[in-house]
Amino acid sequence: MAMIEPGGTGSRHFREQHGSASFGLLFAVALLLTVASFSIFTRLMDWSWVAIEFHSALETVGAVIALIPVTVALAINTQTPREALGIPVICGMAGMGVFSLAHAAVPPGNAFVWLHSLAIFFGGTCFFSNFIATTARFSGVQTLYLVITAASLISLSAIVQPDAVPQMIISGQFSNFAVLLNLLGGALFLLSIPSFYRAYRSSHGEQHLLFASVAFCLGLSGVLFPFSQIWSDVWWYWHFVFFLGLLLMAGLFLLLLRRGFTGSQADAAMLAAITENANAAIYAKDPLGNYRFVNKYWEQIFGLSIAAVVGRRDEDLFPPSMARALSQRESNVMDQRRGVEFEDSLSSPNGRRAFISAKFPLLASDSTLMGLAGIYTDISDRKALEEQLEQLAHFDSLTGLPNRALARDRLAQGIAQSKRQGSRLAVLFLDIDNFKVINDSLGHHAGDELLLAMSGRLRNILRGGDTLSRLGGDEFLAVLLDVKSREDAVFAANKLLATTKERFEALGNSVHSSLSIGLALYPEDGLSIDELIQHADTAMYQAKSAGRGRVATYQRQQTSDVTTELHLLSELRDAIEHEQFELHWQPQVNLRDGSLCGAEALLRWKRPGAGCVLPQFFIPFAESHGLIAELGDWVLAAALKQIGIWAKQNSDATFSINLAPADLADDGFMPKVLGYCEEHKVTPSRVVFEITEQDVLSSLELGRENIMQLRQQGFTLSIDDFGTGNSSLLRLKKFPFHELKIDQSFVQGIPEDAESLAIVQATLSMAKALDMQVMTEGVETEQQAGFLLGIGCIKAQGFYFGRPVSAAEFEKTWI
């Protein structure tokens, strides 16, 4: 415990904290002694010649003093007196003041005593009820007006009809009713003292001790009343004690007024320091939209001085379109009386700036609209970084063309459009012939110039709605919308091929280069993104095999025994019915020590006579024909059963299961998951559910409830193929996922491909900022694994660590 040295900081703090209360108590004692001396003095002198006049003056002054708290509370229009003492106290003093004024105005008699007794009883009741009333919601001014009106009417009735009031003087003595009213009122005053002492102990406010002194004086006057007779010494004594209580109450309110004024000045200074030093633009307007306040940061952003802004409207300061937008939003805020927050873009002397804008109504304690305030937080730098990352993630850094991720997104949009309109689209896979020779002989800079020149020529040939993208290296992909026939698609491809007849300039060298182009048509040659790209790629290799510098269209080959769509549909139904499927498991390892950290379940179709068929050859077809839900159920049950077996043998690894949009949209999905987990004794922490980025974006709203329930149950959620969708950082931040799985297309190019390297590093930084784990897939070399570990990636999977194998083989090798 710290010691308080005499005259030191501690004692000074004690004097500052308790000095006013101590002075108030000493003042009360001194006045009580004075009153006692006065009563002794009256025994020696006859004061009857001044009794009536002096009594009237004393009561009148006391009434005015009683009304001071009411006057102060209304004049300063602040919560300070009401918070310190409570509405009932202010109302009690108002009622006592009115009754005392009326009491002083009538001659001695029944009404004379009645009005004084009412003052004591009413005041004591209000004081005693203060601790109850302060816990409830009161409308102070309205209650105060009601009390004053009622007290005035009662007083006026007693003055006009004194005979109508109860008998208060019988045979020259105070009646029992008069005694009872005074005793009850005095007792209630005295009983209120402990509650104010407790308030003092909890808040250490000296006003509570002063208030206890007031209650003591007023209570003592009520208790002394039965022991007095009119004009007796005791009668005068309790009058002076009553007057002392009212005087202390007036002093208390003056103390609170001084403190409130001093506190308001300090609060105003603190508020000014906050607003002027805040790194945000702050402003306030009146209900008509006139600016009442702006801070210095607001001046800096908009280049307008405070003097030029205050008193003016948006229409006077900003361009019409900007002013209309601001006024409309702020009118909505004031009409709805509800704050809003949104991203905004506003013009400033430094150009267009991005802000997070918060606007909220200013409401008084009685809900009266005082105006509106707003805060602009400049996020221009953050938005620029987002746009930069967006550019890196979706556009080729060399040519500026869409990259692989954006190409897949554009192709997905094109497929959806063609499906709606019943039209065709063509996918062209373009590869520069002998590009490696040019790179090796002339250098990479010459190769880059060739890529730039080639992309420029190709882009000029395509229509506005078509897409040309660079997949990486010397590979390009073109998506041609609304193609009438295969012949039209071939004609367009030959136009692209014709652009290579003229030589290219690369570092001052004249270079001749041609293209090999493969063509696949939707829907004849494929229904999904992967299928169309793969078939166009296959056709491109046919063009190279045929001698390069030509166009080849995809021809359905013996990659499957399916010759018609109906045949494939029938085979898939049979495969589901007879469970001709098997899960293969690919290991996921810790790059630090090579230990197993997980495994991903991958579906295989054991098609009779064809061996294991990879999912990219039948999953898109199953999705388009409504069979994916049944496949998903089988995968879920089989995977959780196997996980239940392995979880007993390996206590650390987690196991990944891929989900389709149909799973997320299924109302019965969660009961199935929890049922399988309970059946096979699988804890949710051992299971990772992977959802591709494209599926997340397309089905998040539909499957949000299932996603949230998976997270709440303790399952890990991973975004698969990250980088191939079209998500932004802002949208990603809203997803409740734990892990990002970087698509193998970005991993395969590192460390040589600067674009892929930048995307992987940006993804790692972003994941760290969002507190998410990162898994990389497609690791095929020791160099890639080492490089990923060096830039901070810990978990990975790929052929370098192990190919997908059956459960039995996986268990033998890894479990």
C-alpha cells in the first residue's frame, strides 16, 4: 500500500477529492449551533413583534432556494444535476418550493400548516424514492412540469378554499394528521441518508455527502415538528433547520453547475484534440445539410478551408454529380435515423480517392434530430494494392493479356452464355512453333519481344467479345463466342494463323515464326472447361504432328469407349448402382521434414475394360446430367469410413475430401456428414473439406448455411485451385475458410516464371494476413519443393512426393 506523506501529493489529492464535502459538513454543524444559540437568545427577548413578517420572509427565501435546483437544471440543459441526484430529487425540491411559497402567502391556520406538512411529506417521499427512480427511465422535464403544475393547483385550492383542507390545528394544537405527515416526511428524509452514503462509497463524489447533509436537515425539521407550538422556540428551531437544508441544496447545485461547466470545457478540449489529430476526415451537418464542422484532415483531403465550408452545402462545394450522391445518402441516413458504412470514391485535388465512409445521425437525448456526422477513412493505398494483386493474379505481366486463371473464368462465362442462348463457342489452343530455338539462339529478351509482337497481332484480329489469353511460356488460348459452325471457327483460326506470315522484329533481328492451333467446339467436343481445353490442346498436338503452322480440329478418339452421350449416361448409372468406383489417396507432406501431414481422396472410375478413368473425363458429364449428388454421397461415405480406420493408426494426419456445389446446396448434407462421422468414430478435426475457388464463388450464397455449419462443427475448410477463380481480397476476407490451396498451374512455373512466383508469394502474404494456412499442389521436382519451403510454404503435395494410389498401397507406404 502506498504511503500518503503529510502535505504531499496524496494528501493534496485527498483535499481535492473530499474538501468540498468536508466544508459542507462543517458549515451544516456551524449553522445548527447558530440556530441553537438563536433559540436560547429568543428566551431572553420578545420577538413577537417581528414573528409573522420574519416567518414569511424566511419561508419565501426558503421557497426560492428550493426552486434553485429546478432553475439550474432547466437553464444549463445538461444531464449533470439529473445524473448526480436523480429526477425525483429535482421534482421533490420543485414541489417543496411551490408549497413553501403558498405557505408563506397565507395567514396562520389550517391551510398554513397543511401546506408546510405537504412540503415535508412530498419532499421526503421523493428523496426516499430516488434510488428506485434512478434505475428507471424518466422523462425529466415532462415529469418536472407535471409536479409543478400539480403542486400549484393543490396550493391554489388550499389558498382559495382553506376550509376544505383537513383539520391541522385543533384547540390550538397540531392535529394528529399534521403530526403524522411531518413525522412520515422527516422519517423518509432520514431513511434516504444510507442510500446516498452508499453512493458516495461507490463513486467517491462529495456531492453525495452534501446530499446526505440536506436529507439530515430536512428530516430533522420534520421530526421536530410534533414537539413544537406556533411561535415557540422549537417551532423557530425546526424552521431554521429546514431553511438550512434548503440552503445546502442550493449550494450543492451551484457546485455541480461549476463542475459541469469546468468538465464541459475539459471535454470540449479533449474532443477538439481527438478530431484535429485523427487520421480521418470528420465533419458534421445540421438537418438542412449545412456544414457545421470539419476538421483539418478534411481540409487537406478536399482542399477547402474551414471558413469556406462552414455554413455551406455540398451543392456549393462539389461538382453536381458528387453533391447529389452525397446529399442523397445523407438524406437517407437522417430519414431512417440509422448509421451506414460503405466504400466511396470522391474527387479531391489529388485525384480520385477511395474511402470507407461512415455516416450516422446526431440525436439528442429526447431523440430530436440535431443533424448528421460523417467520417472518411482514406483507403486509396489499400485499394491500389488490391488492384495490383488483382492484376498479378489475373493478367500476364509481360503481354497484359488475361492469364490462365482469368481465361478459365471467361471460358466459364462463355459456356454459361452459350448454354442459355443455345449457341456454340470455339476454344483455340495456340502454340508458337520452334519458340525454344528462338529463345536459345537469341536470348530470353528476344523471346519476350516475339511474345509481345505475337500477342499484339492476334489481339487485333479477334472481335471485341472474344478473349485472348496467355497460359504461360509460348502457349495462348482464344475463346470465340457465338460461332455459327465448325467451318466458321476454322476460318477464324486461319485468320489468326495468317498473321504470322509476316516476319517479326526481335532485338533488331528479323524472325519468322508460325503457330500451331488446335480447335474444340462447344458443345460437340466438350461440355466443361477442362474438357474443352484438353481437347483443344490435343488438337494442337495433332497440328504439330502434321507439320506445324496449321489448324487442326478435335476428333473424338478412343480415350473412352463412349461413342454417344446416351451410352455414357447409361454406363455412369450402372457404375453408381454397382459401385464401380474407388478412392485413391495422394499424400500431403511437411516440407520441413518430409513427414506425412495429410492425404487427399481422389475419385477413380473402375470402368470395365478400360481400367481407372480419371474424374475429369466423367465428373463434368455427371454434373450436367444430375448424377453428381449420388457420386458425392458415395465419396463422402467411403472417405469417412477409410478416415475412421486410419485415424486410429495415425494421430496427426488430416484427410481431405472434395465437395461439389451440389453437396453445399443439399439440405440433408450436414446430417449425412455428422451421421457418417459418428458411425465411423471420426472427429471433425481430422477432416478437411476442399471446395474449388470457382465453386465457392458460384455457390457460396446457396451453400452458405452448410459452409458455416461445417466450420462450427470443427471441420477444416480449404479453397482448392486458388488463383483460378475471380475472387478479390475483399470477397475472400468474408469467407470462413481456414486454408488456401494454390493451383498447380502456378507452382509448375516456379522459380523460373516470374509471374507465377509473384502470385505464389502474394498468396502466401495474403494468407498470412488473413490467418490462413497454405497448401501447394502440383510439386514435381526437388527444386520446386526446396524453393517453396524457402519462401515460407510448409505443406505441399504432388508427384514428387507420391502419386495417388489405392488405400491399401497408401497404407503400406505412409500409415
